Amino acid sequence: MFSGRPWSLPARPLANAFLLIALPLLLFAAFSPANPFSAYSAAPSSSPPQRRYYSKERDGGIWGARRIVEWRPCQWWWKDGALTALPAESRGYIRVDCYGGLNQMRRDFCDGIGIARLLNATLVLPKFEVAAYWNESSGFADIFDVDYFIEQMKDFVHVLRELPEDISSREPFRVDCSKRKGPFDYVEHVLPFLLEHRYISITPAMSQRRDRYPLYAKAALCQGCYNALRLNKHLERKGSELFGRIPKPFLSLHLRFEPDMVAYSQCEYAGLSSTSMVAIEAAGGDRKPWKGDAARVWRERGKCPLTPKETAFILQSLGIPANTTIYLAAGDGLMEMEGFTSVYKNVYTKSSLLSKEDFVQMHGNTKAALDYYISINSDAYVATYFGNMDKMVSAMRALGGLYKTLFLSRRAFASRVSKGLTGEKLVKAMWETHGDDFVMGRGSALPDCFCDFKL
């Protein structure tokens, strides 16, 4: 386990933080007539599934399955005091330009930390691009604790809050690596620009060769991403208040079924309301749904977001009871929620828990930061989409030893439905697919800083 703390829990050691969270839950479980996370619930069909379809672990739902593999933080050598010392002089200054939603920007900044150390450069605080699409105008300091980040990174990479006067008067030379395809090496392609211009801005490549990183660069990336980034005091306080208002225990659900996402997926859905159809068409522009065989193949490849109704069906198939308290970690504009709330009625959202003033004043990044805070501390976390937030959440939950984490398989659901499975047979198929994923710890942490451990 790392010696630092996740950015969501800044004010106390990690172990104490989770003890404070876990103790009330243990007392709750001890004095409650039944634990809603272990109760059995039938799938949403006219005929309840027969118990013979499931292993003996079915009695505890998906969380009762005995895990064989877990992802845990790797036993990094720097913990023993063997960290390679920082060179006295750097080769220049690097600023990471971040775009998109909060977790995409956080991902890019994490990569930038490793890149700066790899190139022996001084890291400048990142630029969070203003994005009207995300209803966003927040900068790095509006989200994260800058002083804490600089302090935690002092032995890993040089970090500057402000540039020297002779450098700050000009814009950095831009090096956009984001569209590079194939294996990408920063020493070969970016270092020459750094040496020439002394001050550059980068957008990291998705296909970078981290396997070539020396251990000190990997250490900087892991330290920066998982130990040095935490919410600033204002958001930390809001997150704590929000967490305290959710009945315990609870499951955090990252549900994605917004008009823009559905339109972007180019998937066609039967039975949606006219309101949803109009919203999807408006968000799609020139992008039209696939038709015929192309639509079938596309769906079977797992490209189509799960509807709220499909999500509810899978959750019940996995033994998540209908009386479970669920925090909905999602953006604004979710469609077809009646299909979910007709099954799971104890649903809480930011808008229902925050004051109207707080909710209106927050931008996209600050709202996403609260969802992130709640999700990495929740009793269980389920995502319908393995995106940037889900990868970060799963890693931070693994860092804290919270392994009730699961990603629903759109591909498995679509392929089984395409084969004509319904009712009990579909329930059994969902249990087998997701039970195997949970037992083997598949897709539940980032490979750069975490290793798999056989239990």
C-alpha cells in the first residue's frame, strides 16, 4: 500500500479514514434486521429465477462470490528509500494542456507527470481548457489542492506554481501528441522540442510507450496520480457533507444514458419515449444510427450504452436487491430513468442532496469531482461504461482495499439477447459472466501502478 493518501481523503491517514467510514457501517449491519447488500432478490421477470441455476455463492449476491485475484498497488521499490534523486538542473519546463471532462483531464495530467520526470523537466501546473460543451470553466486549483500536490511531489519531479519571469512572458511551444498512432516515445519525439524551446506544452498520446519508462518516471506517475492529487478544502468539505447525507450502506452507480452519448454511439433503441428520441436526434446532428446487419454487429460488439431498464435487469440478475440504497453518479440529462427507478426506488442524486444554491453554482468538473469522491468511498461501485472515471475510481478503490467494484458488460448482454435469451436464461448468463469477472478481478485497476495478486 502506498504511504500517501487518495486525494479524496486529505485530512487523515488512509487507514483511519476508511475505519471512520467502515465503523458506522459495521454498527449499522450489526443492529439491522438484514443487510441489503447480502439479501437475495429475484430478477425483474414474471417468473422468479430458480436457485438451481446459481452456485452456492449466489446466496450473498455477486459480492458474496469468493475472489481469486485482486489488483493491489505494486510494491514499489521507492518505499524502501531507494528513489533516484532528482537532477539538480532540469532541461526546461512542461505544461500539460488538458481537455474534456474532469477524469479525462486528470488522466492526461497523470501522464504528463511521468513525462516531465522522464524528460528531466520542471512540471508547470496544468492548463484545464474551458469547454462550453462540459459546462465548464474550472481550473486546476478550483478542483485540486495545489500546495499538497507540490509538497507530495518534491522528491519525484520538480513542480512550479509560477514560471520565472523570463519564461512567463511568452506562450509555450505547443507539442500535440494526442493524435499520434502506434507506439510513441517521448524521448525520441518530444525531448528535442524541449531542448530547443525550453518551455513547451503537451497533450499526451494515448499510445505512449510506458514500458520504456525508467522506474523513477513510473514512480513519479504513480505518486502523482494516486497519492498527490486530492480535492481542495472547499470541495473536500462539500464531498464530505454529501457523503454524510446518503443512507448507509450504499452502492454508487455510474450510469451513462445521456442524449449525446447515445447519439455518438450510433445505436438505435426500440421503445424509447418521444422526448428521448427528440433529444437524441438533436444531439446527433449529422451522425445517424446504424441500420440492419451493421446495427446488429455494432451492438453485439458492445458499442451500445445500456438503458436504465437494462441496467436494472442486470443488477437484479446479480443479486443486488431492490431495496439497495443507490447514489447515482451521473451527469445531467439522463433519459428513460423510469425503467430504473421502477425497480430501484432508493435512488439519490447530487441535485436531491445538495442545496439548490450549491448545485446551480457548480460547474461540470466540480460536480464530477463530487461523484468521484462518493464513488471511491462507497460500499460498492458499479459502472455501465468503462470510461476514464471508471478506471480512476477502480484504481482508487483498490488503493483503499475496497473491492466491491464491477463493470457491467454491454457486449455480454447484447450478444445473449441477440441469441434470443430472455427471463431466467438471461439472468443465468448475466450471473455467470459478471460473476467470473468479479472473481478474477478483471478490469478493476490501472496496470501502470497496480499488480495482480493471487488470493
